[in-house]
Amino acid sequence: MEPIQLTDIDIDRIVEMAWEDRTPFEAILVQFGLTEKEVITLMRRQLLKKSFERWRKRVQSRSTKHKRLRNKEVIRFKCSRQKTITNNKISKRS
């Protein structure tokens, strides 16, 4: 299997989605094809050490970051106030 080629814009969006409390790892998988483990590796490379540690601690305590831990009534990938996500590309930014 070929490694996924990500642009700088893709990486920026993945980091942004990973920091968002209500965006589960499954949304990143659907949009960019990265598993949770791959997102963690990317975040480790992209963030300063302390920022990465803070992010990991925060993510591990958030049920909203893991679809299987979410309330079953929540059926969306994103916050209702977030811009629409289109298949494999990011939405236009203002």
C-alpha cells in the first residue's frame, strides 16, 4: 500500500481537526485516510513536545474524540457550528 501524500494544507487541517474536541478520529480517517495511530504520529512530528503532551492528555480524556465512546444519540462527525466537510477535501475557507 502506498503512503498517503499530504499537502501542507491537508496537514494543517488534520492538526486543526485533531485539536477540535467534537471531531472524532473517524472523521479524519474518512476525510484523509489516516488512522488514529497515524494522526498521533503526525501530531508528534508537527507539534512542540509540550504541545503534543498536552494534546495527548486532552484527547485521552475526551469521549467525543472516539466514535465508539460517544453518546449513541450523536450521529454527526462534527460540531453543528463547524463548516461542512466534503468527501476527501477541506471546505473552502473564508
